[in-house]
Amino acid sequence: MKIAAFYSDSPFASWTQSRGFGAVLRRMGHEVTEIPVPPGNKVTSSQVAKINKPIHDCELVIVSGPEHLKDWINQFYPQWNSLKVPKVGWYHESFSAREDYKLQYGNFEGMFDFHFFPDKDDAAKYKGEWLPLGVDTDMFHPLCPDTSGCGGEHGRDIDSAFIGMMYPKRQRFYSELKPLLAGIPFRVNTGNVVVHGIDGMDVERTAILMAETYRRIKVFVSFPAICNVLVSKILESMACGCYLVAPEQPVELKSYAAYSNAKGCAREIKEALAVPAYRERMARAGVEEVNKNHRMELRFEAIFAAVGATPEVCAQ
């Protein structure tokens, strides 16, 4: 199937929601027209060439994060509404549960034939499909498929860590957590793991470095997110074999330690570091769980089934 894949080219977008979007579709055997849309309100001439591609002959259009790309789509694709191809919008954010700003579904309702929401409540409210984020397990995986064959936690030299954006909600949480971790080795990277080259940020090498960094961490801690959706670092860290400590998740996940406050988070970190055998067993179970239930291939198959664009249909 020939698919047009729109995604954000922002350095803050996760691999799976951006370049990995097209990479997974190609591995599934599809012909992909990739359209990376830059962040901000200005584009260079070279970026215009990336955005302004013909898509009239595609059999399906999928937009990753339309809430971030709507204005550029309207500008570069004035024929958007007249396209006969099915158009899918797969949102990244919650429309109703964000604490910092509100999105208006009415701004997107007419743009797409099919709407997929990471927030289950949004899916019910707007009569769409619930589809949480997935993970590219070709990029994010353990050092060895069987971690026991690598000597358990071979190569993991970081006891516990958090990596991610430190917005006010997380700053408040960390200020409560930090004094509870006295004597516990805990590292915080307030931002992203990033690789820069002469042409700017190298997105693929950044993702590779991020995966390598996860594979160095024994206990990965996810701080509370702005809204109740599955964020990329949850699945990425589990897929790389970290023992995950995180807030209660909006999807079914069994192989992690959930906390409800800073005191509970500190307790889970300490207990995980104190019992290596249990920690390693849970981490291996997490890898298996993510590969069984949360690979991006499974997410795309759910989209194809909902749209009616299964391989059998496309071959007819």
C-alpha cells in the first residue's frame, strides 16, 4: 500500500512519533511518502521541498500529531478536503485533560475521515478510536534479546535515572522526591539526549543514543506527565530492558512499579535497587510485554483494520 505519512520534524518529537513513523511502515512492506513538517511558523526553502510532495496517488494518509501540523497542512495542501484517499489523524495530546492549554476538536473534525486518540475519554467523547502510542522495537530493544544471556544487567552502569522535559508539574514533583532519595544514586537529564552534526540535530543518531542510554539504566523513573496519556519514554525504557517506576498508566501494563506520590516513588526506587533478582526478572517481563502488546506494527494494524485498508483489501 502507498501511504503518505505526515509527522513533526521537531527535535522534541519522539523517534516513534516522527522519523520512526515512516521507518516502521516501510518495514511492514508499504511504500511511504514521508512528509516531515518543521516546528514553528517559518520554513526554509529546503524544508518546503520536504513538505510539498504529491500525495494524490497514495492509498492512505496518516498524520502523526495533527494538533501540531494543522496549519502547515492547510497551507501546503489546499486540496486536502477534496482528496479521495482516506485521511487518518492520530493525535498525540489529550483534548480535555491537559493542564497547560486546551485543544479544540472542532478545528480538526473536518480534516480527517478517521480520528485516533491517545486519551480514552476523548475517543468516547468524540466518537473516535482509542489508540495509545506504540514503540519502534527495532530502535528500542535490550542489549541482547535474552538479557540473562548477557549476564543479567550487563552494561548497565547507571543505577536509576529520569530523562525528559522538566515542566512545572515535574519540577514540583522532583522537589518533593529529591530529599527522599538521600544516599540513593539518581541521575536527572532535564531535556533530551541529543546528537548534533554540521547540519544540525541528527534525528536518527539521537534516537540511537537515547536507546543506548536506556540500556545503561537499571531503574528508569518516569515523572508525572501533563495529561493522562501514554508517553514515549514509558514504552521505550521498558523495551530497552529497564525496570520502570512510573505513575499509574492509562493502558494495561503489568511489568512495572506504579506510584501515586513522591514518597511512593522513592520507596519503589529503593526497593528495586535493593533486590537485583526481582528487578531483572521484572525488566525481562517488561520487554516481553511491550513486544507482545505495544509495538508500532500492532498500532498500524489497528488503524488499517479500522479504515478497512487491510492487505487483502488493498490487493483487490
